[in-house]
Amino acid sequence: MFERYTEKARRLIFFARYEASDFGSSEITTEQLLVGLIREDPARFEKLTGVSPQLIREQIVREIPRQNPIGKSIDLPLSAGAKRVLAYSADEADRLRSRRIGTEHILLGLLREDDTPAERLLRQHGATLETVRKACADTNQALDAGDVAYPWYLDSDLGEPPEAPVQTSGEVVIEVEGLTKTYPGVGEPLHILRGIDLTVYKGEIIAIVGQSGSGKSTLLHILGTIDRPTGGRLRFGDQDPFALNAEDLAGFRRRSVGFVFQFHNLLPEFTALENVMMPRRISGHAGDNRLGVELLELVGLRNRLGHRPGELSGGEQQRVAIARALVNNPLLVLADEPTGALDNETGKVVFQLFERIQRGKNLTSILATHNASIASRCNRLLRLENGRLHEISQPYV
Ligand SMILES: Nc1ncnc2c1ncn2[C@@H]1O[C@H](COP(=O)(O)OP(=O)(O)O)[C@@H](O)[C@H]1O
Ligand SMILES: [Mg+2]
């Protein structure tokens, strides 16, 4: 049934997963689907239901812990109720002659689900199946009519989507099995990573979220081979980089991995272009600056090639750092809170650029972030907690 989902409906479920994980919930319930719907598209929600999304959201957020007590372990299947909602949504999509399930159909599905807090809240505020069905039928735009899919990021605060599809090829770039990292502590050893399994597909952008200190940076450093695991396996294709000697490993890393850090780590004495070209130079490809110029152009800094980091704003410095991370055309791009040191607006612009280039060049990236709207734009969301990765959303392949 999943292939029937539009991108918007997928994003809604993604938001629902995100909300559920925030509540430490063990399943996605109809309430979370409703909160996901509001997050996905508050304006359309209000138009279709005549109900203030803010009001509903506040009530739902109060309600969820009662329905779905906090503190259970995170393992997020759909609840039986949420599955029913999706089945109803498919039915509503058929009824409205839509080939795929859109967010509207999920709202209709929620309203058809009897006697749940989500449905009760909606009714209490005047939304009924009839009024929403009528609104859907009346508003052509509100229908995913025929084969015309929604412009999926239409109302995302991150603006227009990049052109390339988010679906990946299914080609495996990295495979991680049972990865552990332990530091000797005072007395007890510190188990930071307790067995990480992860398969990364070409073209994905994966977001890793988790509390400060949960080990996100540690994991990214190991994936980028700048730190070694205590146990487990890491493979890039069929290569085990940790089997290489130190010099070969350094060469492998330069060719295969691009890093973007929270603080850009640019060299202050060098110009933007020289900084971007530095990894090439170190790999022995000095000389031709064309690639660096092209990348700086892609991040919108064509006219700042000769400026030093001190002459650039924080956002511009981070754009230079992104260009630098990509100059060797890496197999894997790792970004550790790349927008963490930027204000919200600048962070969005920087991420948009990153995303556009990533999609355009079909790169593969993993980023650690605290920013929910950035996380929600990625193909896959993982949460690091107690040394383990929890899939908040499935790989989209
Ligand atoms: N060299 C080290 N020795 C001991 N503990 C460390 C070392 N490096 C990191 N840690 C600990 O590992 C944990 C995870 O850190 P980190 O990966 O930076 O988390 P995050 O990036 O999620 O904030 C923290 O508790 C940190 O104190
Ligand atoms: Mg960190």
C-alpha cells in the first residue's frame, strides 16, 4: 500500500514518527498522525476543517501522554488505530478518484476513526467527515486528482524543493554492523556506542538526532574513519578501511569522505577558493581551480573567491566549508550539526544549498542535527539513544 502514498503523505507520517519519538512513545497513534498532519500543512488543515491547528495541536499534545504514556522504549510501529486510519485514507482516496493517498485523505481517515481522542477533538471543534469531504470535493487544489502529485514542499518553511527525486537507487554505500565505542572511565567503562547497525544507500540524506552527549559526533567520526571503533565492522562497498595502514587510511579518507563541522574549521590565512581546494592539493591534485570555482558558484559565493574567512559571515563561511567537503567528490558526506552555530534563517539557507547540491550530484550524506525542519527534509531519520540507533523512519529505496 505504501506506493500509493504521495510525498506529502509520507512526510506526514514522518512528522508523526518524529512527534511520537519526542514523546518517548512506543507506537504511532492516530493522535500523532493528527499532529503530523498539522505540522505538514497547517494552512490547508485550517482551510479544510475550519479549526485552528494551533488549538488542536495544544490539546493533542496534552492528550498524548495520557493515551500513550511517556517513558516506554522507542520502537515505532503504527498502532492498530493508525493502520486503520491509513486503510480508511486509501478508501477516501478511491472515493475521490485520487490515485494516491494525500494528506487530505489521512484527515478523512482520522475523522472516520470512531471514538479516538483525535477524532473527538476534531469533532468537538466542528470538523466532520461531511464538511471535510465537501471541502475536498469543492477545492480542486485540495485533491490529488488523477496522477498529479502535490508540489510536495509547497508550504514547507524551507521553500522550493530541489529537482532531483529523493528516492535512492538501493546501491549500498556503507554497511555498519555491531559497531561499539567504549572509553575507559573512572571505575566503570563508558559505553558510548553499544552496537550500531546501519546500511546507507547511495543518494540518501540521513539525519541523526539525539540528545547532547548521546554519541552523534563519536558515530560520525567513526563513519568518517577519523576515530576507530572498539568493536564491530564498517565497510565502504567491499572495503574495510580500518584494515588499511595509517597512511593508506588517510588517503582513503581524503578521497572518500567529506566533512562539514559545526564550526567551519577553515584556515584563516587562505582565501575561500584556496580553502576549498585544500583537500585536492593535499591529495596531490594541485593546479586546476575550476572545480573549486564551480563549487563556490554552487554555494552562491562566485564573487567571494578571494576573500579570507574573516571577511565572510558565519553562513558564508559554512558555505565555503560545504564546498570544501565536496571538492574530492566523496562517497560519503558527513555533517556534524552543520547549522548549529548559525541563526535559524541562515541555517535554512545553508541547508537548502547543501540539499540542492547533494541531490544534484547524487551524493550520500549523514548529518547530525537538532533542527526538526532540517531533519524532516532528510530521507531518513535516526535517533541515537543509549548507544543505539532507533529508526524513526525507514530507508526510502
Ligand atoms: N575521548 C573521550 N574520552 C572519554 N569520553 C569521551 C571522549 N570523547 C567523547 N566522550 C564522551 O562520549 C559521549 C558522546 O559524545 P559525543 O559523541 O560528542 O556526543 P554528541 O555529539 O551526541 O553530543 C559524551 O558523554 C562524551 O563525554
Ligand atoms: Mg556532537
